Amino acid sequence: MRSASLSLLTILCLLLAVAPAVADTLYSNGPINGTTDAWTINMQDGYSFSVTDAFTCFFGCRVAGLHIGVWLLPGDTVTSVQMDIGTSSFGTDKFSGVLTAAGSTDLGINQYGYDIQQIELPLFGEEMLPGTYWLTLSNAVAPSGNPIYWDSNSGIGCQSYGCPSSAYENILGSIPSEAFTVTGYGQSFVPEPSSIMLFGSGIVGLAGVLRRKLNI
């Protein structure tokens, strides 16, 4: 009976060690406003528009995704967005790539007739040291070709360290900041495979010692 209990304890500890971490909020610039203003993040009339917002990675982090608020014409959807992350505004030195939208939540039609949506954009494990970074969105794609606007919330209601964000538009310069949430993992939440194996070996060894003591 004691041997069975120790074996069960060992298995449970190993399962906890290798279980995938659940993505948490690393930085949020506050909830979607949807009623005040928004900025173009795709190409319109021959001009390519982009918007960059600052965010803080307080303890060091691994970015796994992004939620943004957008204004769309009714019936439109966002299929992809160019996202860059850098150590300066509009920078690309940490990440640059096209993210495919993984889903959306419809929040209703605002007073101007735009459909307000939250768009989910997955990103696979970009590691960052503690510091301030800049998130830039551009070249967003809707099948219709219509404008896509990033919701401006001025950081109202944000509670993350370093908020509200500073923000710039590539033509106008300084603007109020936008509605976005960066999700992922603190560095301590993502164990390396070697650490998992070491932890597992220690548990097995401890179980063996306890078993010998119980048999004395």
C-alpha cells in the first residue's frame, strides 16, 4: 500500500512538471473602448499605415499571443496582420512576421456604424528580457480590402506596470494609445527539458529513499 502511494505521488509530480503552462496576461493597455477613435493599420489609397505602441515586459517573458480591438465595416473580418516588436518605436529587432488571426469576438456595432471586434493573434514563444518594447501593427488584411482600424482607448482602465502606453502613427506622429493585450509566460513558468528531467530524477530518488525508510 505504501509502495503504491509513493508511486502515485511520483507520477503526479512528474505530470505537474511537464504540464503545459497556461498563457497569462503579460501586459494590457486596458479594455476596448470602441466609441472614441481608431487608427488605420492597413494600406488605403496607396498609403501604408502603421501604428506602434509601447509595452513593458517586467520580469522577462515569452510572448505567446496578442489580442487587439479593431473597428471594421459590418461583414468584414481580419485574416492577418503584420506585427513587429522592437526596442524602439517601429522597431523590428525582436520579431517581425505576419500573424494569422485565430479567432474573433464580436462586440457589437458602435454609434458610427462600425463593427467592434476583438481579434486573437497567436505568436509562438518570442523570449524577451525585462524592459520596454514596441509593438507595431501594419498591413492588416480584410478580404474586402476595406479599412481596418485599431481601437484607441488612451490606456484608460489599464492596470499593467508601465501603462498607459506611448503610441505613434507613422504619418501623424504621437497619438493616444490603443487597446491591446500581450499574452504569454513569465520565464519561470517555462521549464527547460533538462530541468524537467532533473526534477523527475530527484522525485524518483526521493521516493526510493522514503520507501527504504518505510521498510525498516
